[in-house]
Amino acid sequence: MSFDPIAQGLSLLNRFAGAEWVHKYGVYDTAQKVAYNGSREGFKVAAAVARQFKAVKKLASPSRLPTADRAAGLFDLSLTDEQSMVRDMAQRFSREIVREAAEASEKECKAPEDFAESFAELGLAQFAVPESLGGAAAESWEVTQALVCEDMAHGDMGLAVAALTPVGVANALARWGSADQQARYLPEFAGDNPPAATVAVNERAPAFDPFALKTRATVGGDGYLINGEKTMVPLIDGAELFLVAAELVGSGPVLFLLEAGTEGLSLELEATMGARAGRFGTLKLDNVQVPQSALLGEEVGAVDYKEFIDRSHLAWAGLAVGTCQAVLDYVKEYCNERVAFGEPISHRQAVAFMIANIAIELEGMRLLLWRAASRAEAGKDFHREAYLAHVLCLEKGMEIGTNGVQLLGGHGFTKEHPVERWYRDLMAIGVMHGGPLL
Amino acid sequence: MYLETPKKFIPLVEQAHRVAQEVFRPISRKYDLAEHEYPRELDLLASLMDGMNEGGEISAGAGKLKREDRKKDGGVRNGSNLSTVLGLAELCWGDVGLALTIPRQGLGNSAIAAVANEEQLKKFDRCWAAMAITEPASGSDSASISATAIPDGDHYVLNGEKIFVTAGDRANVVVVWASVDPSAGRAAIKSFVVEKGTPGMRLERLEHKLGIKASDTATLIFEDCRVPKENLLGSPEVQTEKGFGGVMQTFDNTRPVVAAMALGVGRASLERTRALFKKAGTDANYEGSYFNVSAVEAELYKMEADLEAARLLTVRAAWLADNGIPNSMEASMAKAKAGRVANHITLRCVHLCATMGYTETELLEKWSRDSKILDIFEGTQQIQLLVVARRLLNKSSKDLK
């Protein structure tokens, strides 16, 4: 290859500019650069953590939450007292903690140090854990969770992912875990210091299909041998427990519970376009040998994998609704204040109609989400409803994200306003499978 | 939270669906081709529906909409707004034009049900009421109508021209909007029930239209037409803004009803299209991830998701009305979404079904013509967006024009 002086010069200039940038904005961004670009130095071992999961008590049979059929058979959009209470709490937390931390967390691609702890103080995960295992769950609570997804994402989608992904693992355990798995893991989720747990579904493939996994498990040893690579796994480097989707050769997709420190697991941080506080990364499984007890449900067929995917899509639909609500609240205020041609720009139909359409599509997204969640909670089939809610939320979420920036014009394109962040966040809906799940 | 069809209305929905299937569909093409011909088949149906209406809350037409007060025990009510929306969506799955011309189920009936006093309710109990608002020079801007109703003794004297009066020839009474004092602005606009045959009222012509041809659309002329004072709906006082607002409130009830019509025709197209594709080997069964299914399947899912959003927005607006909760914005949201979605779906289904969609052997091309009006009457798409935007942004009609 011949020497190209211009290319060399540009490359130098580029590095210099980079250095200037770092210099100007200080150590904070340096740290970020090191954390993110520097992370390309390769995979590191998913280190074992201090926590030892062990069953405190034994369950004779798995504890399942009864369905919550509150229907008097009348169409009813109102919330129960309990739902309103939880929602109120989540909204306050979102306003005071999540939104405040949003900007810094996304720069660092990490929730603040004490974030998981303050979220745990809300005690939400207790609603996922049956009373017999130290939790407070008396019945299914998908509607409540959908509302919490909305409210948390109203503060910040990335932080919502960080907070809610472990709850999702607890949900999966409550729904499909065997008696031993529930006894081993679930009491921890109800405690003061719930484990950082995460869900790994995605793989690096265009038009990735969660039903056609390349991560493979084969029957071998006393259990299974797993190989593959999962991308966009939330909470990648702090996770103590991974719920991993893999194709069990000959059977179809299954889920495995892998504790950090399991031999053959390694991970790498991975910068994403948005929802960055979710701290995404790649999980590599290199000849991971696990016992039968690592298979969620401990039996092939114990987990309804399609329903698992639906439940994760619903959580993402909830995150979309909350983020879109944030966009709507923001552009309403901005367009009422921003003056052009002698009056607020909201006095122009071209602007006002865009805002009206955001509200209309957002309400549609919300109602589809609520219908699917309420069917799930009542124990009805909800596959079609979840499918449609996901389609609508990914399409309209993208539309609302881009219109949110558009309404602020050039200002929307800068980091002075959060709309560009929501623009990036909302693209995750069409990409993500796994992470939080109802 | 329960977002399913209320159990008590399931029989009504099934009944309306049977009517759509057995009465409307077989004569759908016939009256699309024979515009202005009266669909006699509906007389029998109308009597049947009168019977249904007397059964209480159950109603399948637009006749019995009522604004309810909030329930005192804090409980939830599923009433006439909801049942109407559910029933009408089914009927319009059969045929929008025919649903619009069911005797005694006109939009004027809703206006009467919404604002009439006890005496008027009794007097017009068995009537078929059309609604006459629009004028040649006044469409969306209904506050600018120029028809007048000047008090004279025991009567109001009506003068003016009304266009786009649905069932204006077939109905036996017409609810006419006119000003009792043209100098007093919109507050002076009142609605009057004018009985057919009243001297001074005449039919000028019937429109030839793009769709809903089974439903006649009349131009009515009023020349010194004397209407008894007791036929005025609502308060005769010319108050400030409030008076006109009261008239406009009718729309909070009727917009979800028109939205429901859109849901019906939209679903008809989508279901037929799905069936045709299934026969041809493409079964849209919600299997496979969205970005891996065929373009046709993805399009079907997207349309169904939009239709479902429109449906729930509509049911919500009706539910709010049933429970005495203000629903102006929600009613307009429902109408805006349902109107545009139904129009889009019916048109796109013609594309998807190719020549089967475009030729008259199927009803798809008809539905795509019928649907257009649903994004126009009872407030165009743009008017709905205005209503929504003003509410959201807290703007008056002076600020946000």
C-alpha cells in the first residue's frame, strides 16, 4: 500500500483534535473514553462476585403467582388503589432521582453508585417474589409493572433498564423457575440488596430473530455445554446472574441461569446509541458447562419462550411510552415558550399538529400496552396483543423521537436539550429483546 | 383495568354483527350501484332495532347517546356511549352507507338525546332525525353559519340553505342549526327540530358521491319556515360562549360514534385482505419477528396495530362519556386516529390485493371509497387536530387558529 500523506495528516489532526477535546472538557470525559473506546482491549472474565446464592429454605413445589382477574366484566380503565400508590411512588422516584441523574449517567454509561440501592429501597422487586419466599407478591402484577416501566423511563430509559432488568429476572424465576431455583435465587431479590441480574437474548446479526438463536446448547457432561455470543446485554459488568437464551439443539430456544464466575463466561462493554445508562455489553460463552439445574424450569418445555419474548417486548413498549411522554411534556412547554415571527411557535398549526399527533399516537401506544398487560395479569392469552403493542411502539416511538427533535429545530440537535437523547433512546425499542420483562 | 368488550354487551355485538353479515353485506353492492334508491330492506331492521333500544342501555345506532353523571358510589358504568360505539362498529363492518341510513338512528337523534328536555324527548321519541349544520359557505367553521331563526310570536322563522344533510330526505325531522340573532355571534347559534312537511322547507337536491352511496345526502332550503318555539333544543337564552359550547358538546358524544364507523370499515378491509392472503398462502399469524416476516405481513401487522390503537382510543372516549368524565380531547383523538387509519387501511388493502382490490368483484374498492368521508364529516382530521392541540397546549381559538 502506498503512503498517502493527506490521509496521514488527517489522521494526525484527528488525534490532536481528540486530545484537545479531552483537555478542554477534563477528566470526566477522559474516563468515559477509557471506559468505552479503551474497552476495545478485549474481553475480560466475568468475575465471580462475593454473593453466594444458596437456598435458605426448601420448597416442595414451585410457587406461582395466581392471576389477578379483577374483572367485573365491565370495560374499565381505572387503576386499583395499589396500582395508583405504586405509580405515585415510581413517578416521584423517577422525577427526583432518575431524571436528575439521566444526563450524567448516560455520559458515563453507568447508573450512579447508589442508584441500585435507592431503587431497592422502593421495594418493587418484592412484588415479584412470592410471600412464601420472603417477598410481598400475592398475585400477578403486569399492569403495575407496565406503569412502572412508563414512569421510570419518563425519567430516563437507560436508568429504567438498569433498575428493571433485575426485576425481570425475578419475574422469570417466579413464573418458570423450579422449586430449587426459586429457593436459591428469589429470596435474594426480596432482600435489601437484590442481586444485579440480567437477561441476554440478542445476537449480532442483521434482522436478528430471537427465535433463531446461534448460541447453542448441547446435552453433554451432566448437563449442557453452551457456546455463543450475546450482544446488548444490560448491566453487563456488574451482573451477578445472567439469564441467557440459547438454542437447545434438537429442542428449540431455552433459558439458562448462569452465575457470574461460571467458567467460560467473558464480557466486553459495548457503546450503544442510546439508553446508555443500561450499561450494555457483549457476553461470550466459550464452552460453558452447566448442570441440568441451570436450565430455567429444569425441564425442557418448562419455559414458554415465546411468552418470555412477549413479556420483554411489553417492558420495552412501556419504556417507549414513558420516554414518549417525556418528549410530549417537553415539547409542549418548549413550543409554548419559543417565540418566532412575534408569537409562540405553538400558535402555528404546522407545529401544533405535530404535537397533537405525538399525543394521539402516544395514547394509542399506551392503550395497546395496557390491554396486553391486563390480559397477561388476568391469565388470558396475550401474544397477539403484545405483538401489536410492540409493533406500534417501535414504529411510533421512532416517529415521536424524531419529531421531538424536529420541534426544537437546531436546538433539538444539541445536548442543551434532552430531546436528542430521547431520539437515540427510542430507537432501542425496535432493536432490543430481553433486558427488562414483565 | 379491564380492556375487553364488556360481558353484558357481547350479545349486542354479536347481534349487530349478524345484522351486518346477513342484512347489509348481501345488499352492499346493490345500493352502491343504485345511488339514491331507498334500501327497503332496512325498514324491517329498524323496527327490530327499536325493540332493542327499548331494552334499556342496549342500542346499536347513534340514537340514544346520553351524557352520564359520575356514578355516586364511585363505581364504573358501561352505558349507551360504549354500547353504541361497539354496535355501530359491527354494523359498519357490514356497510357504512347502510348503517347511516337505518331509520330512526340518525345523528340528529343523538343531538336530541343529548340536549332535549323531557317533553321534547317524548315528542320526538319515534322520529328519524337528520342533522343540518353545514352551509355552502360554512363547513368546518360551524360558528360562521348564516342561517337565521328569528323569533316571531310563538315561532322562530328559519331562513337559509343547508348542505350535506345525511338522510335529509329520508328522515322525518331535521335538527337545524341557525342563529337567533346574527349580531350576537356564535352564542346565538341554536338548534331546532324541524318536522318534515313544515311549510317553507324543501329538498333542493341529493348529492352524487364518492362513497357511502346507500346513504342520501341532501341540500335543504328554508324559506320563512316557521318552527314552534318548543322545538328549540337547549336554552333559548343568548348567553356568552357557553351557549355555543353546549351545542358543540354534542360532538363529544358523536365523534366517538363516527370513529366507531371507521373502525368497522377498516376492520372489514383488513379481515378480507388477510383472508385473501391466507388463501394464497400467506398467513399473518403473529409468528416470526417483525423484521423477518414478509413485507406484506409486516404491513398487515402495522395496520392492525394502528386499528387496534384507534379502537381503544374510541372505546376510551365512549367510556369517559359514560362515566361523566370530560372527554372533548379524547373524543377528538379517537376521531382523528380512527378516521385516518381506516382510510389508510382501506386504501392500502386495495394495493395489497391488486386487481382483486380494484375491481368490483370484491367490496375492497368500495370500502376504500366509503372510508374517505369518515375522515371528513363530524369534524375533519384537521379540525380534530386543532381541538386536541388547543387542549394540550392550553390555547384559545384566537391564539391557535
